[in-house]
Amino acid sequence: MGIFDLFRRQREVGNYPPSETRALATGYTADLIAARAEWLSGRSNMAELTATVQSCVSLWESGFTLADVTGTDLLDRRALAMLARSLALRGEAVFLIRDRLLPITDWDMKTLHGEPTAYRVSVSEVGGGHSQTVLAGEVLHVRIGSSPVTPWAGTSPLHRASLSASLLQEVECALRDVWRDAPIGSQIVPLPDSSSEDMASLRRSFRGARGQSLVIEGTAQAVAAGMHPQLEKRVEGLTPDMQRAMTAETLQAARGAVLMAYGVLPALLNPATTGPLVREAQRHLAQLVLQPLALIVAEEATAKLGQPVTLDVVRPMQAYDHGGKARAFGAMLQAYATAKEAGLDGAALQDAMTFIDWQE
């Protein structure tokens, strides 16, 4: 028996060689891995590399980092920043509840009536992560953009607006390729004919010199191309005309669509934006985008931590409205003084404040 036979899993049977079982490149395992990769990174994993998406993610991250948290010490600034970035890019954030919140990189779950009951989670380590099975009460799972088909999973704004994200990616990739490969600034310079050696040396000297004369054209070349040698000679540029392709308009529209998908007003990134518009954009982001997400996080934390937890994103981001709040406070004091002079009682004043949507 040779050394090769010692390591064979199966011995030859008769005159037939041992059978070997191998995985197919296009089998079920490959399809499952591809679907898993798409679920993790979204339909396209390139649009999130753009500055537009990363600006939106940074706004979400900074807004959650400023949040006022009451009821728990587990939601510290670092955990809130990771939670916001995960929500912006993946649509859900999973943390294992221990003495602190441990971020989960990958997870699988078992559900009952559409709600998770158990998780198999993976915690990252420097030398390699480890997996463990835990109950749903030990996991803080926040998800946004859930559909009735998969209520246990979330979707990111970039995945929900994958067509606009793909457009932004294609336009920016096209612009990158143009600035990298196109002969921008290169020209065709007509010159009188000289010896073939001199013309060849001139062409070799300018070859590949971007932004300079790229081609030297002589009279012989013009005649060979069917042109009259006495026609007007002028310098011809080789820079591509990107204006006709409406690149700027398409890029601006794609950016605006992605910004609105994240709840950021496109006017915030307009170079002509003024102070009042910046304040309104910040107000819109804080009140209509981040605060509802903070309420979802607070509900999940209250259910899993067993004590009331609240998150307030609007108050720390109110620096945009100090002037308006000061005017509103002055108007309130004047209204109180006028009501006191008119002899209105507390019930009538409370009814008036309720009428204008003041809860307290």
C-alpha cells in the first residue's frame, strides 16, 4: 500500500476508481452565498462609497450621537453612533445585551408569528469571531423599512431607492473614467510637412502627454484624408463635450434623489444655500427623520431592557432655532400677561393652548 492510498477516503472497488464528491460553482451553496451577500450589502455595493451617501450617513450618525438618553447607560455615544450607521447602510442594527452592547456582524433567527424568538449571532474578535445562540430577549434588534412580507428584517434607504442609487453610481463612475482616460486638454495641431523622421519624432514626443498636443497633422495627412491642403487650418481639441450629455443635471438629480431618500433636503448641499434654509433643513432632519427612528430605538430598548427608555434627538439639535425659540418665549410671556389682565382662569388658558396643539 502506497502513501497515496493511506490518504484516500475511499478504496478502489474492483476496477472502478474511487468516487469524489465536489461542490458545484453554480449550485445551491453558491446561490445562497450570493443572496446573503446581496442582503448584506444591498443591491449595489458601490453607491454607498459616494460622498453623497456618506454625508447622509454622517448626519444620521452625528444626530444619534447627540441624543439625550434616559433610563439606561447601555446606549452610550459609541453604541448610538454604530447603531445609526448600521441603520443607514443596512436598515437594521443588532446588539447583544451583556454588561454592554456588543455589535453583531452576522445573525440568523427563528420567528414565531413574524417576531424573532431566538438568534444565532456572531461577535467579531481580532483573532476571529465566535457564534452563540441566544434568546430574543438578549438581543437589541432595531429595524427600519420593514415590509409585511419580512417584518423581522429591515431595509436601508439606499436599498429601497436602488434605482436612484444605481444612477448616482453610474454617473460618478462615468465621470471618474472620463477624467482618468479621456484626452482632456489634448489637441490636434496642424503643421507644415517636414521629413518623415521629424514628424515621427514629434509624434513620439507628444504621445501620451495629457493636456498637451497629442497629434501632429501635416499636409500629407490632410490630402490622404481627402481634404484640400489649402483649406483653413485650426487647432482641434479632443476634450469630450460632457455638457451635451447633461452630466451636471443628471448628477444633481441623482444626488437629490438619494438625499431625499435619507431625509436630507437637497437644498442643504446647494452652494447658494443661506442660513434660514440650512436651519429648516436641520429642523426637517431632526423632527421628521431622526426623532421617529429614535422612538423606534426607545421602544425596542424599553422592551428588551425592562425599564422605560427615552431618546430625544430634537433638543440637542435645537441650536438652529435659538432665535425662533426666543421669539416664541417672548410671545408666550406676553400672552400670559394679557390673559392675566383679561381675567382668564387656568382652564380657559389650557383650552387655548390645546387648541394650538400645545400638549403641556
